[in-house]
Amino acid sequence: MNEVRKQRIEELDYVKGLAIFLVIMGHATDNLATPLWRLVIYSFHMPLFFMVSGMVTKPADVKERGTFGAFLIKNFKALLVPYIIFAAVYSCFSYQNFGIMLYGTFETLTSAHSLTSLWYLPVFFLSRVWVELLFRALQPVKRYKEVWIAVAAVAFFAVGLALPHPHPTSGTGFIGYPLGLDISFVTTGYMLAGCLLVPAVKRLREAKLSLLTLGLFLSLGLLAFGILVKGDSMVLDSMAFKGHNTLPTMFLNAFSGSVAIIILSIIMYRSPAWHSPIFNKNILLFIGQNTIGIYLLHKNFMQEVVMGSFSRWGWTEPQVLVAFVSALITLVVACIGVKIINRYIPQLIGRFPQ
């Protein structure tokens, strides 16, 4: 166990911590609201989550995780059990709504009057399954495994993006594919890309601060370029309905924004300020290691309590400073909630005794 902990890349917990903060901040507005700062966040924050998940999933670990059946049970408990519980809790409960939300898409969660952001959990479950199946299939391969993973990533992207997914406002009545099947192909592509980026991340951990700073500005510059290219035609690139931006800028923004957050996390991890009593390293690690619990708890509190209070004071939703402050408050409350749940009923957020 100690050896496993030593091999853990703690900077990735910082990445997940920053990513969940961006998710919370993005939920300071209505689902389809499009202030510029939100368009920027949505252009990369969910691809970042899936890339980081891929970075901590290794082909060499497959045999150590036991049978595929055990893998399915473990991930069902970790992702689908919390999905079912919270989708039911947040919905206007009826047997009809319960049946609808089991379909597991943004569209059906909307129809069931439940928490639409829960779409992420079924998609993440399927993505883990596809990655697991691929890694098990590649287990006998001794050479060029990375090439096969790259080919698979391209294939997943191609299939996922080829499947039609009308925007929720299109009026077509489309309810998505079961458990977000088409979206899971796209997110699996990002997970596999993350797996391939692990060697680069390890090199960045050893890089000089000057090089990291240059990389941060370059990646932010590329993100800004992607935003400027889209200009007024840029739309909300929500992974919940697979985005509707053109592919070159979609991928440019997804990868440049993700790289920027990864580099920023490495810089933060090195900084003495983040290891001081004021900014306790363990707090940041806690956030990064409890992102699913925070994800499950934050949205309604953010929109109804925090933003509701700010609105009564005349602070309107689209203001980036209001969203930032609201996200900080919500993050603190969500962390307290996760701490309590972890102690008394961890099964609520998918943590079952081994």
C-alpha cells in the first residue's frame, strides 16, 4: 500500500481540485446561459476530468483488479448507485420519473425534474468499461501498445462524434442514447488521450519553473486563440449533449485548456505557499480526492442558496466575480458535506467497504 501511495501523482489531485472548482463556477448560471467566462470554462473542463481519469488508469493494472465481473460490480457501486440515489432524491418523485431517470441522460433527467448534471456518472461508468475492455484486450500485446491505444482513441472519438445528438433546445424530442452511450465514446477518447499523456506529465513534474511558466502561457495563448477564432459563433460546448462547436476548435480548446490546468497544478504543488498552514496541502488533496462527492452535492446549494441570496442583493448571475465567490462558498459547504458523508454513510457517494 505504501508503495502505491508513493507512486501516486499528487499533482493530479490538484488538477481534479481545480477542475471541480471550475465545474461549480460554471453552475452559477442557468443550464443554457452563455456568458463568455462560462463558454471558456465549458470548452475544456469536462475533457480535463476524463483525461485525468485516464492518467490514473494504467494497462499494467488490469490483472491486479481481478475479474471483469468484479470490476463491473465495483464501478456500479462507485458510480451508478450514487447516480440512482441522488437522481431520485433531487427529482419530483414518482414511479414514472424514477423509470425515466434510469435511462441516464441529460434529457431524461430534465424530464424527470431531477439534477441534470448527474448525466456525468452513467457516462463515466461506460467510459471506464470501454477502457477496461480495451486494456484487457491489449494485455497480450508487448510492443507498440501506445500506438494501439492512440488508434483506439481516434476510433472512439470518430464513432462518438459521428452519432447524431440534437441540442436539447432543437425541439426534436431526442432523449439521448442509453446512459449517454454516444457521449461515453467521446469521453473514452479523452481518457485514452490522458493515458498517453502520462509520460509528458511526469516530465513536466521535473521541468524548471521557467519552462513551466512558458508552457502555461503558451497553452493559455492557444486557448485564447481558439476562443477568438470562434468569436460570436462560439456556443456552449457542454459534454452533456456532446457540444456543437467545430471539431478543430473543440479539440484545440479542450487540450490547451487542460494542459494549462495541469501545468498550473504542478506550479501550485511546488509553491511553498501551498504547503503553509494557511493553504494546507491536505485540504487541496482532499478536494481532488473527493470530486464525485462534491459534484453530487454542490449544484442545488449553489444555484438556490448562494446565487439566490446574491440575486436578492442585486448581484446578477453572469458576473464572473460573483460566480467565483459563489463557487468558493459552495466548495467549502460541499467539502463539509462530503466529510460528514464519508464518516457516517460513505455508500451515498459510492464508497463501500472492501
